[in-house]
Amino acid sequence: MKKMSPEQFTEKLKTVCGDNLQAVVLYGSAAAGDYAAKGSDYNLLVVLNDLSPAVLRNLAKPVAVWERAGNPPPLMFTRKRLADAADVFPVELLDMRDARRVLSGEDVIAAIEPGMANLRLQVERELRSAVIQLCRSYLSVSGNPRRLTALLTGSLSGVLTLFRAALRLYENPVPAEKFQALEKLTGHVPVKLESFRRIQALKAGTLKIKNVDAGRLFEEYLASIEAVVDAVDRI
């Protein structure tokens, strides 16, 4: 199906929601200048006055069209729910604050101030969860280089997002581009930068699986994540 731009989707939302629509915000790689057409998503935050089941039913059709065009469903909040979420979603909200483009309505992110203590807890929890999931998945893919490579490339973006959040615990501001943030993080935590570059090259298709020791790459990747977990735990 033909790709749909965030701007086109926003126009559909305006038609369906009218005055109920408070804001549409593009965030993430597409807003940070880190967008890759093959492997990146358009991430949208939609803020409405009313988010009742009746409103959701009206939104179902345009959101379905947006998803069929290859995009993730938007995050949807009321303004109050968004403000109340600052203590439990500091990683996401800080990233939105750093890399966003308002497509419609107000800049609802600018005034949100998640606390650093909440950030540390979320980063540690989610990185520990990532380690658990990687170890579980490794049990079934360790003997298959192609599947192991898919595990590495599939988890990379989420891990880099958490590493960028971890960098905030050491310094601010942080770079918008994930690999620039990773390079800065290596000044605080012993992360094997080259391993992450190789995984990114595999993801981009510029490095072939046959030219990589996927097992060794997984070991280095996991060790780096565990190093960041330990460092965050000590803060």
C-alpha cells in the first residue's frame, strides 16, 4: 500500500475530530533527522480533549488506514493524562521534548518535566527487561546465524533509545541522533561501540551475515547492555 505521510494523516484527524483535536506531534527519528525509510517509523502523539470509546470508534477507520500504510498506531492521550504520565514514561517524554515537530495545534510537550529519579528507575527496569528477553530469545536462535542476526537488529533501536536515556543521567543536553549519544555514553560506561556499528550495518544491509560471527557479536552486545545496567544501578 502507498505510504501515508504524517501530514496527510493529520489532515484526516482534523476532519474526523474537529475541535476535539488538541495536538498532533511527530516525534522520534523522523523528527530528529535520524529517519531511515527502510527501517524507521513515523511516531505520532495525538492529544484530544475527549478520548471516550465513542471518539475511539470514530478514529478506528483513519488509524486503520494509517497502519495499513506501514505505520505504527499513534499514541493517544488527553492533556491531563499526558501530564500525569510524566513520572512513569520519562524516557519517552524526554525524547519527545528533544525531537518533535508539531503538525497541528499546541506544543503540549514543552512544559513537561519528568524527574531524573523516575528516569533512572525506568531505564534500569527496561534495560533489565531487555537482557531477560534477549537471553530467552537466544535459547531458540543461537544455532541459526540468520535468526540470531534478526534478534540483534530487531532489538537495536530500542536498546539505543534506552542508552540515550541513560546518557541523560550523566550529562545534558544529549545528542538527538542515537549513535552520537552512544559515542558519548562510552565516555561513562564501557560499551563496545564497534559491535553496535556492526549490528547497525547488518540492519542497513551494508554488512552481510556471512561476514559476521553472530555468536560473538551477541556476546559483546549483551555484555555492553549489562554494563549499562550495572552503571545505572550504581547512580
